[in-house]
Amino acid sequence: MVQLIATPDGVEGKDAIIASYAEFVHYRGACNHEQGRNVNFTFSFFGGSSIDQCLFEVSDITEDTLGEFFIALRAWKEIDKYRVIVTHSTVLGLYDFSQPPGEINVEVFDLTALQETIRQYAAEGTFGEIPAGITITLDKWQAVKELKQTCHFRWIAGHLIFWRRP
């Protein structure tokens, strides 16, 4: 579960930890009532998974995008989160959270999953006959060397992620 700190601008000591958009709406209403005016908020990450923290850090989360951000956290698969992080930080700039991440023209590969894929392809004979003794030694770092020729890579949330635009 992701938790954010909502900090009302110009109001001391009134930070709140929120875990949903509904909690924020309730808190915003209470702050506006107490202050007698509309209060603007800034957000900072408080708790949650490392991939969700990375997604938060590359996104420009405002009161207008907060609801869509919470929806995305629940609805998206991890690979979609990586795709959006790569998009935000390297390729296409800011991402509109109301768009499905599958529409981004970026392919993303997690190296751990890639190693398993290579072994599966070898077992299925996708690359032709590979002796069993060699199949055991298929190494993710060799895959890295090959991928570096056509892909970019970076560490995201403790995972080595490769990406490319097809």
C-alpha cells in the first residue's frame, strides 16, 4: 500500500498521511474549512514498494493528477510501471496517467525475466540445438552484452531494466 504525505501550502503542522484519493479529498475539505480558504497541497512519498516510489518520483503529482495516480498504482502491472518510469525519465517526457501504459511505444525487459526467457527458448529449441551442458550456463550477463547493442538500460527499483523503442 502506498502512503503519501499531503502538505498544505502555508499551513504549519498540518501534514497528513494519505493512502487513497478519498482520504485526500476528506483531508482537503477539512483543511479548507479550517483555514476558510482553498488550500493548495504538495505531496511526498512516505511508504510503499520501491517501484511505486520510483513511479512517484518521476511523476509530477499534483492535486489534479493524484486520483489517477492512485488508480494507476492499483490497476497497472509492474511491467507497465517500469514502462511509464522509462517514458517519464528518458524517452517521451511526462506521461498522462489517464492513458493506458500499453499504448506507450517502448519495449521494457526485466533482466531476471529475460534470463528465464533465454533458458525457455533454449529448452524449446528456438535457437536450434543447444547442448544441455551449455543450457545450464546460459548467463544473464551475456544477454546484457547482446542487448546493449540494441537497447538502453538502467537500474529501476533494484531491477536492471532494458528498454528500446521498436
